[in-house]
Amino acid sequence: MEVAKAIELRHSRRVFDSKPIEWEKILALLDAARLAPSAVNWQPWHFVVVQDEKNRKAIVSAGQVFNKWMAAAPVLIVACAKESHYSKIDLGLSIENVLIRATDLGLSGTPTAIGNKEKISELINCPKGFSPLITIALGYAPEKKTLTERVVKKLMKKKKPIEEIASKEKFGVWL
């Protein structure tokens, strides 16, 4: 798939098929994360792949109430970063690589902020100096669209036009 097409097709899904994700695809996602740019090539990230159902449920339970749907994803990736000034930006770049590569591989990925960092750190044995910041729910689209997915799709906002998000030379000077 061309990169532009993967960017266009990528969207956040709240419903997943229960089909397991092949380990080769998970490795391809981690490789995409690894190749992301970072400040002075510091690469301040670490990704914890969580496939075990009990562990996924524990992570979701430690998070925010409105993210309970994540437990149904066959894979969660907890994205951690070293604590520094640029690490959140660097981690965001690596996560975007994961999401675009997931689309390329026929998967859907939905990133969410982590609620209880201390509890999730304990669950994944995150060392001092690192913080879990984002959880990415990953899976295949269900074969049949569920009622939840149809409702979410109707509620999804369309992306803003370029004229609303970009300027030329100075803020507010439209292209």
C-alpha cells in the first residue's frame, strides 16, 4: 500500500475481530516504531506487547473508565518513554509510524492516553526513569459491522479542510 493511501485509510476503531494478530505483523509494527525519528537519535521509547487476555483486562481496568472497549482488542501495545523534554514528541512520532504500518498490514490501531500510570507501570514492570504514556489497541476489523461501530462511524467528525489548519507565512493568512 502506498503511504498516502495508508494515511488516508487509517482511523481509530473501537470494535475488533477476536482473530489473533500474527507475530510477524507485531514485529513489523515494532520495527516501524524503531525507525521513527527522534531528537538527536535518542530513541527514548520502549514498547510492551500485551497479548494475554488477563493482562489486557488488568491494563484496561487500570486505565480510564471510558476505554473498557480496549479489552476486546487482541493486542495492546503500551508505549513508554524515558522522562525528558523531547520524549513525548519522539514517542508520538513512533506511534504514528505504528498506526500507519498497521493500516498497511490490514490492521486497525487506536491510541489512548494512559489513566493510572503508576498502576500500569506496576503491571508491565516499567523501570524507574520510564513512563507508560499511551496504549495502542490493535486488531482486525470485524467481518460484520456491529451496531456500536455503525453508530461510532456516524458520529465521527470529518477532518477539517487544509484552509482551517494551515497558513502561509503568518498565522491566519490562508493559502
